[in-house]
Amino acid sequence: MNTFKSTLLLVILTLFLLFVGDHFGGRNGMILAFVLSVAFNFGTYFFSDKLALSMYRAQPVTKEQLPRVYDVVERLSAKQNLPIPKIYVIPSESPNAFATGRNPKHASVAVTHGILNLLDDEELEGVLAHELGHVRNRDILTSSIAATLAGAITMVARMGYWASLFGGYGGRDDRSRGGGGFTGLIMLILAPIAATLIQLAISRSREYEADATGAKETGNPYALARALQKLDNYSRRIPMEASPTTAHLFIVAPLLGSGGFANLFSTHPPIKERIRRLIGRDLV
């Protein structure tokens, strides 16, 4: 299923680029869009994880530097018959973590300084088990592609908007380009919404699945529930500077709304609901 989702996302990106190219540049625009789509699809598959890691200045660490994390990851990986992922640390005091990569053999897990300082050993194990759950469930590629796709849609919409203001790419006559500036403006507004909807379609269910996998592998759902509660509380106190296009990668949303209507456009399910699914009730 996740392979199908990844393929579908790449197809959506290709069709979106071709549509924008045809609308603003006719045949020449479509040729340019096709070249861009090939480059985007290649780069997305092989380098989306590296882009996400570099965006947050994540640095690789060795077992000697961070034995507390490596010991847990090695034990859980062996239990699930998974290759040991690379471990990265993000220089941020906001507590959070994410997993990325195109498959279990090329997976990485990143944790912030803040989460290492905040959680006890059991809670940290729950978080790392959750991230390895993403690796085991093979949704890390899908989430990485979604992040790149969201950014690409927004970027291409902006390019199309500016192209419409300056007459496109020369592939259509003036009559067919009539109203292009207005159309470009509409696309500039709608593109981030489309990118968000793509993230929403992927993110919420995968968080529940990773929670369940992590709790099963550790045999301690209460530890993960406590970790989620702490992460939710402290993330509000110490906001993380994160891009909306990659917010869905993290175990808790780094960009927090105020509830209500904002939750409809959150890339993560409510923390209280995740805790209820883990332990059957709210934490006291």
C-alpha cells in the first residue's frame, strides 16, 4: 500500500507540473515541465531524506557519542529484523524526532537535543520504537516524498504565477493567455492548500500505526503515552522553527494550532486521541 502511495504521489507531481507547463507555456512549457518532473522524481526518490535532514541541520552521531540512543535502536532493530538506521541529532531545544529514508536499508532517525534532555529512558525508548515503526511499516519514503511534493507544488505555483505576469514561456498566443495573471494568483493561493491536503491524506493514519507498532515492540504503551504528553506540552513552550512542508515528518507537530478548526488542517492526530488509543484512557 505504501509503495502505491509513493508512486501515486510521484504521478501527481508529474501531472501537476505538466498542467502548469501547458497552462502557462503551451508546448514549450510542457517540455520544460516534463524535464522538471523527471528531475524532481529522481531527486525525490533518492534525496528527499537528505533534504529533510539538512533542512534541520541534523548531524550524524556515532555510538560512542550517543550510546543511550544507539543501545535502544540496535536492540529494537534486531527484534524486528531491521537494519540499524543512521542516527542524527538536531540542534534544537524543542523536543521532537522523525524518521526518514527510502527504505529500511537507507533509513535515518533524527532526534533533537530537547527530546534527549526531556525524556527518561523508558519514554525515549517509546519514541524510538515509534520511529522504527515508521521504518518497519515502510511509510518513511511516502512521508519524505510528501514533504518534497508539498514544497515542489508551492514552488512551481509561484513560478507559474510570475511567468503569467511576464507573458508565460512563449508557447501560447496572447488570446489564450488572457487572464493568466489572475489564474496564476489563484494557483498561488490554492497550491499550499493542495500540498496540505496531500500531507493530511498521508500523515494521520500513519501516526496511529506507528504508535501501535512502537507500543507492541516495547510492550510498554504507557511509556510512549507519557512521552507524547510531555512532547506536546513542551513543544508548546519551546516552538520549533519548522517548515510546513515537513511538519508531518515529526512525532508531534512542530507547528501547533489552537485546536478546533485548526485541527482540521493539522498533519497529526490530536495527542489526546493518540494517548487514548494507546492506553484506553487519558493520562492523569
